[in-house]
Amino acid sequence: MDSVGRVHAAGVGLTESDFRLTCLNGFGDGLNHYAHSAAWFQGRLYVGTSRGNLIGLRLAGPRKGIRPWPVECPSDLYDLDRRAQIWAYTPETDQWALVYRSPTVHGTNGRDDVPSYIGLRGMAVIQSASDPHPCLYVSAWSPHTAHSPDVLRSADGENFAPIPRPPFGPAVRTCRTLLDFDGRAHLSPTGSGTKKGFTQDLSSEAVIYANADLATADWVPVSAEGFGNPANATVFEVATFDGHMYGGTVNPLTGGELWKSRGGDAPYQWTRVFDQGAGRGQHNEVISALCEFRGALYVGCGIINGGYHHAAGIGPAAAEIIRVWPDDSWDLVVGESRVTAQGAKYPLSGYGAGFDNLFCGYVWRFSVHDGWLYAGTMSWLNMLPYIQVNAWPPDVRALVDAWGEDALVQGQGGAEIWRTADGVNWEPVTRNGFGNHYNWGMRNLVSTPHGLFAATANPFGPKVAVKRAGQWEYTPNPRGGCEVWLGAPPAAPAP
Amino acid sequence: MSPPVRNAPAPVWLLAAPFSGVTSVAAMLNRYPELWVTGELDLLLADQVSDLLAIFSLSQGTQGHGLLRTLARLQWERDDSPAIRAAQQWLEERQDWPCSELLNFLRAAAAPRRLVIPERDAPLRPHALRRITAWTPDADLVHVVRHPLPQGKLLAAWAHERLYVPVDFKDFSQQPPQVDPQLPWLRANENIERLRRDWSPGHTCLVHADTTSNSGGASRAELEQALGLSDVPASARPEQDASAWWLGRRGPDLAPGGYEPEADLASAITALGNVQEWSLTMSLPWRRDRAGFTPEVRACARRLGYDEG
């Protein structure tokens, strides 16, 4: 039953065999590491990519504990083409087309080939006040040597142009979700960067901005910094539910928080739904995903940076799913039992954190499709061969030794998708990235009339480190780069 | 393929939270000639025998021991080391079997006696309990309960200074996480309650392990009536029942487990006292903050027939 009391019968849930690959290898370019944003618009699926994520991470500074680096990196970042792309898929023809590539600008480093956008992290179809019809809006990720990040607008899915941006501070580098609520479009900064370095999941400001007419620069802050708590470093995800806008934070100090508001005049009045990571503390550092399903708001929680916030000493720990009701009570659906301010909580599904997978760093995305709730995860298991694990806890080390590193990666590497018709009983759709362990995240799940699209994060291209005869070497990876899968039940046979 | 199961009576599942006395109830039922009581089979953990064996190989506890010892007894009428090795090989030769078929094999092997299967791990996981519905829709369900205070004391005693304690037994609101038995107690009992709610009326009952061992205890009589059992004199001492039963005591080195570890905690059981001394409102000795039972645990305990005290 949904929030207005309608009962929806679930259709046939999708299984792994219902999914087929529509594109691999990053649309033929292994540098398209993430299918970072996706939306269904005017009969096509649009995917915005982020490029060279794992390479950019390495070149941004030394990373302890990872050797060799999983992908080959040039010595100069500008040896890579990091201009983010938008691709569009037409189901009727089963064809992908490149519809947009980021321009370059003269950067603060004096170069003329600085990409405006190295990633496109959020998409939404919104009809703002000046729009004649719903338009596609795309939130971008800009390097610190370029301008502040833009939001792009397209009325036809072919031509994209930036709109007036919010009054971000200079360190803001990216936003994620664009949300249409109460007659305004909303977004919040979710990544920051300067010449000293960048972090894609912590922003320099934790504020939600809103604008009723995206053709204008009339952006206004509708929340206080961190909802009044300076430990809320970022408003990471937003969604609507039960007539409210919900905002979930990154809080490395005490654990993520969830807030809600009915909107109205700016600044909105906000109410805290839970804090302290819903009683789990720092191991629910971030609210990573939000989705309404059958009268409740499903909340994905975890730790940033793939489940291990190394700089803050948080984790590793696997992700959880919580569901919140209109009266602010909440259930633990997937996760770790505990006594909380709301009493004793245990996972109603019976699954421990990460769906019993300790390598599950996030629940990255939810989607409702044909009466089922689908949850896509992120798994860092594929990083295992490159991580120095000697200092890990003994039980984790014992597990790796018992399974065998290769067997673990080959057999169980890759992100997962799970489904449920009632929010409590869950079944796996895929537990190994559709058979490609390089698909380390199900970054986007999009429900469409043609089926459920699953667009992955797969940063293991163009060349991945492989061990041969005891020696590491970089070799071209035909299964590196993001993939897009389409799930639909088989067509009924003709009578 | 296993022999046909059509002549084998429907099994009885003994479902309980950890350390709730399922072994003592199982040992008590073992005295009835129409029943064949197994060890903890752990069959509900997987759909395929191959997956089950993989789980057993990774287990840091005694998962799989009950299945091996039960299979050894049914096949070769003993559970010494050679029989255990033979049982292991037998399972490995049937890795392509569904676990439901393995269960049917055991049922047929025990027939005409009725299989009684204790389960204290599956109640923590609804997806495991769903296999009971799928595999044996005509089974009888016996919900075995123990007051959460003695249950907690036993679990805490077992976990004390143990290197490996299942995550399901811990409270993760505390750093580091601390063992809190009321959480698995609540989780298992509420999951069993949900399963029983949808079960065929007349094929499910509730048994208090606190009282089944008492001569003339109400729970024993109700259990006999619910399962249609012959009249067998009650035993005065539960631990005598458990240790007199081959699956109530340690097995050979290859498979020493297969029963609830509380059977090894005889002195702890003796120290528990009796039901009149147990309260739902007292502070909990295993919690550093000495908090009491949560409201959810108290409400569940009352539903299961325990007074506030």
C-alpha cells in the first residue's frame, strides 16, 4: 500500500536472466568509468558519464595501502580526455548515440584544454516555471581548475546548455540529485576540491538550494548549514515522501542524519527524523540513497569512499537499509541489530549488513519497477588484490584466506541488485555485477516502459593491473568501463 | 535420487531462539518411540547441497555437524569418526541435490518414525524459515521458548571470552559491539510468531522449555496432545535427558557439535533458578549500562506467556 492507500500488485520480478547488455566497455571507451547519472526522457534513456574516476583519484595524490594501482595512470592528468559525455539509448533500435561532450575552457592553471565537466552526477526531468514542457536537467562535476559546476538543460535531448547556477562557494565542485518539490527544483553540493586536493563525497557547504524558475538565477538556500549541526558535512541525498522533502547527510563525527520538511517559504522548517546513523553511529556515516515504496521511505546507509573512509578512520563496514514511516518511526530492513532510542532493532529481512556481504560499501540506488523495489549496491571486493590487507582485523583476514582471494574476486566480485515486493522479503537478482566483477557498483537503476535499466560504475579501464607469473602488468580490459543492462521479462510467445 | 517420501509422515520442526532450550525439548521428545529426533541439520541455510557444503566449510562454529551425525546414525547406526567420514563423502557425492530432496531422504530413512528437527539458527532469518513452508507445508511447528532472562544468562555465559561470536548476537549501537542476547531472542521469536500466524491451525503449538522437564508439566502434556504422542513418563532432570541422548552430548572429533551448546553449560543451567525468580523489569547483568529489557522484548515475552515479574 502506498502513501495514499493504494494497493499495488507486484508484477513479475526480474531475475538475472531477464537482463541483457546494451553497451559495454564504457560505450567503447574504457575511460567512461561511471554511468554516473541516468534518466528516461522523451522515449530514450540518457546516461551521463564521469571519466577516469579511479585515475583521477590516483593522480590527485598518493594513496596508502593500494599497490599496484588497479588501472594504468599517465603521469600527467591532461594526457587523458576527461570531458564528460552524455549518451542516449533508443530501445526500438537498440542503438546508443553520443549526444553531448563537455567543452573545454581556459583554466586557472593557464591551460586551454581544461574540461568544463569531468562528470555528470545527477539527472532529472523537471518542468520549471519557464519550461514549455518537461526538460532534462543534468548536474555536473567540474575540476577545481575550471569554473563552478553547472546544471545543464536540454529541451530536446540533443542540445545542452548551462543554466544560471546557485551561489556556490569556490570549493564546490559537484552536485548530485536534482529534485522537483513544491514547485521548485532543489540541489545540494556534494563534492569539493581545491588545488590541495578534492573529495567527491564531502562538500564545502551542506546547504540545499532551490529555484522555482531555472531560467533565472533565483536560487535561494532553503536549509541552514548542516541543518544546524556543523558535523553534517554534506547534504548527500534528497527525495520526496509523504508530502515532505527529505534530506540525508554525511556526518563523519556521529553518523548520518535524516531530516524532512514540508517546504513552503524559504528557508524551510526542518525536522530531524533520526541522527547518529540511526543508532549505528559512524558506520552509517552517509545517507546514500532514498526511495519511496509501499508507504515507507527506504534509506540506504553506509560509509563514503566505498565503505571505508580511510582519512577519518571509519570502517570498513557494510551498508544498511532502513525504512522510515510517516510518523518518523523506522525499521531496520538490512543491517546490524542494536538497541536504539526507538527500541530494539533487528533486520526484518534476516540479512545482515550488505546483504550478508561485508564488501558491500553502499546501497547506491533504489528504483521501483513494476511493483518491486530494486536496490543496487557497490562492492569493493574487486579491489582486494590491490589492497595491503595485512593490517586488517583477524576475522576478515581469516575469511579471505579461507575463501582464497582469486576465488572470492572471480566468484563473488561485482555489485549486487536485490529485489523485494513487500520491503521485508528480499531476493538477489545478481550478486556478481551480471557476471563482470569489474562492475563494482550499480550506480543507476531507471524504471522505464521498456524495462529496468541498470547502469554501472566500472572504473577498471582502459587498462587494468593483472598478475601474470607473479608479476603485475597493465593489460587492456575489454570489460572495463561502465555498462548498461536492460531487464525485461521475456516476451510472451505468439498464440 | 532419494527414495519416495510419500510414506514418510510430515516432520516436526522445533523452532527456537538461541539458548532457549531446544535441545532439552528435543531430548525429551527423543523418548517417544514414534519420533526420530535429529541434530541441528542447518538444511534451511541453502537451496542446494553444494551451497550448504560451502557454508559448512567456511563456518567458524559447528554448522554441519548435526547433519553429519544424523546422516551417519540413519545410514550406519553410529556416529563415530569412520561414519562421519562416510557421511561427508555421501553428501559430497550428492552436491547436485536440492536440500529439500536431502530432507526427504532423511524423512524416508526415519520412516515410519516421524522426523523431529530442532532449529535455532533459521528463526533468525525469514528467508530460511520460508523454506519450511516451501518444503514441508504439512509439517507441525513447535515454537520452543524460554524466558529471556535465563536465555540471556546462558548465551552470555557461552559467549564469555569466546573469540568468535556470531554478529547476530551483538548490539551494534555500542563500540565495540557487545553481546546482548535479548536481540536474537526478540528476532527469532518474532520471526517464528510471524511464521506461525500463517500456518495451518492445529499444526502449531507453543512450548515453554522452562517447564517441559517438570513432571506433570503443562507444556509436556500439551505437546503430547498437539503431536499425538504416546504417554511416556516425564524425566525430572532436563540435563539428564539431554546427555542421555546421543545428540545431546559431544560427538567425535570430526563432528563434535550438532546440538545447542547450552547442554555443555550444566552448571550455568543449575544456577538459573526457576521461573518465579525471573523478572522482565530487572536490569540485565550482561549489559555494561545495566539497562533492562527493551519494551519490544517485554511485549514479546508477555505474548509468549511470561509475566512482568
